[in-house]
Amino acid sequence: MVTAAVAAASIARPIPDDPAALRAWQVAATVTDPEVPVLTIEDLGVLRSVEVGDDGAVRVQLTPTYSGCPALDAMRDDVVLALTHAGYADVEVSLVLAPAWTTDWMSDAGKAKLRRYGIQAPTGKAAVRGSGPVRLQLAVKCPRCDSLNTRELARFGSTSCKALYECRDCLEPFDYFKVL
């Protein structure tokens, strides 16, 4: 029996094998997140699939971090624009809501980019219903000074996928990308 955690992990990086689809994937993967411009949609794990039909039509699937993500329209438009500029005449971008996006899909490179940008990347793995004990996070490390002496100021930060924290040592506020 395949658990939900195994199923989610197995679809985390569905980079195409087909050379035509891989080329289109590489173009789409350059699109950045409008809310966190140091991350690409590939870093974020939002880019789910890219297919190129026999007629040259490109079909891209994106999974939003939240179903109501305000950046999704911009991402979709940016993917269409990037692929059109790369010479693809027929581009369709659709949204896939299942399985739901999880921070487990973020690349390690993306998490490092977040930290350098001043946002603490999610730590740990997302809890899967029925997968056993749920781990509680006891502290969030400051991305500037690495202190664990931090506190949550607001459950929702600059976007709904982030929480606002404050470091009690360096006194700097910072966003924490929540584990989902």
C-alpha cells in the first residue's frame, strides 16, 4: 500500500524525459514567483508538468501554494509569455489542485535562496493525515543571525503562506515560509 507521504514525494519533481517537453519545461522553469522574485516556479514546486503535443502545442500544469493564491494569474501569464517568446505558438496553462501543494515540493536550492533573501525556509516535512505523530516546531531560526530566540508576531505575514516572526537577539523581523 502506498501512503500519502510516499505518493506526494514521488510526484515532487516530475521533470519530463521527452526532449521537446524538457526544452519547454526549462523555459517555463525560468518564471519567477511574483511575490518572492528570487524563487522560480520550479524552485517553489509549483511547476507540475509540461507536455508538448505532436502539433507543437504546449500544455503546462501549475499547482498553487494556496487555492486562492493572488500570484497565480501573474504566474500563468508569465509562463505563457516565456513560452511564446521562446517560439511556442500554442500554449495552455491549467491549474491542478490535487494533490495539494506542500512545502516538501520546494527544492533545496529554493530554500537556500529564500534564506539569503531574508525569509526563513520551511523546516521539517509536512504532516500527512494518518502518518503517525505530528512533529511540533519549537523554534524558528532567524535567517540573519541564526538565533533560535525568536517569536511569532502574526500567523499571517506579507502573504498567507508566510508567518511574521521577530528575532529577540538581532531584533529584526522576518517572514517564515510555513510548512504545509
